[in-house]
Amino acid sequence: MERVIVEVVAVVAAAVVKIVAKVVAEVEVVVVVVVVLVVVVVEVVVEVVVVVVLAVIVVVVVVVVVVAVVVVVVVVVAVVVVVIIVVKAVVVIIVVVVLIIIIVVVVVVVVVVVVVEVVVVVVVVAVVVVEFLDQQQAISFEHFRWNRVGACSIATEQLFDGLLYFDLCWKVIHFYEKNKDLYILFVDFTKAFDTVPRQGLWCVDRLCGLAAGSYRLRVVVVVVVVVIVIVVVVVVVVVVVVVAVVVAAAVVVVVVVVVLAVVVLVAVQ
């Protein structure tokens, strides 16, 4: 009986051992499979993570590159716009300055031409007046003829002409009546005309010559004064015009510079 129990136990134990061995073998297979699955899953996860990280890196790099390219393009465009604006402003300033210089030169030339023409007209008028005075004085005593011994033969009509001429001279120099020297000459002439004809005729010539010379001097003085006044007025006008043009040019340049600065600031911002 005991033998049978022992055998049964041995059989059961052997069966249990076999079952356990099979279970262990199957568990080992399961463990191996699980381990393999875990490894595969881990590898897949790692690869996915790597791919995701790489994708993120690529996206970030692409975004950075695009932003950098956009920034560079914007900066280049802004620089080009600013350069164009600056060039246009410089061209405008140069054109304005050139136009101002041309206007100043034209104004100065016109003023100088007008001054020259006015001076020429004044001088011509003065010359005409002087020539008129010379013609008025040109009436001479050529009809008085002196012989070799100094005697004087004066006909009645010649004497009448001479007196008319003297009267004309006296009217011309009436403003010299208070001049002592000329009055003495006139007195000497009236006293000596009959007794010393040569001296009397010299007195008449002297009086008329002084009168004509005085008128010439007055005409010359008036001409000089007129020319000086004209020149002063023209110089003042030219100075005023030049100053006004320079001030206008300065205002234009300042306005252009301010506008340019504002445009550059806006473009930079």
C-alpha cells in the first residue's frame, strides 16, 4: 500500500514537474515575446520621438530662415526706399540751388543791363545838353576883324550883333550877378567897349565862356549825382533780391531736409 502511494506521489510529482516545466517554458516564451514587444515599442517610440524632434527642428529652422529672409528683404527694401528718397531729395536740392543761382544771375544781368542802359541814356542826354550849350556859345565874334596894327573896324550891324550876343550871354549868366569878379568884367566891358574894343570883346568871350563852362559843370554834376543814385538804388535792389532768393533757398532746403528726415524715420520704424 505504501509502495502504491509512493508511486502515485511520484507520478503526480513527475506530472506536476512536467506541468511546471511547460508553464515555465511558456512563461519564458511570453516573457521573451513581451521583452521583444517592449523593445520594439521602445524603438518605435524613440524613432517617433526622434522624427518629431527632427520635424520640430526642421520647422523651427525653416521658420527662422523664412523670418530672416523676410527681415532681410524688408531691410533691403527699406534701405532701397531710403536711398531713393535721399537721392531724390539731393536731386531736388541741387535743382533748387541751380535754379536759384540761375535766377540770381539773370536778375543781376538784367539789373546790370538796365543800369548800363540808363547810364548810357543819362550820358547821351548830358552830351546833347552840353552840345546844345556849346552851340549856344558857338556864336562868336568872328565878324570882328583885326588889322595888322591892332585897329578895330566895326560896322553898325556887327556892333548890333555883338550887343545882342552880349545880351544873350548876360541873360545866360544872370545868376552870376552877385559874383564880384564877373561883375567887374561886365563893368570893364561896358567901360572899355568904345575905347578898347579888344579888351571889351575879350570880356564878352570870357563872360560867355564862364557861363557855358558853369552850365557844363552843373550838367556834369547832375549826371554824376543821377548815376550815383541809380547805381545805389540798383545795388540796393540787387542786394534785396539776392537776400530774398538766398532766404527762399534756405527755407526750401530746410523744408526738404525736414521732410527727408521724417520720411527716413518712418521708413526705419
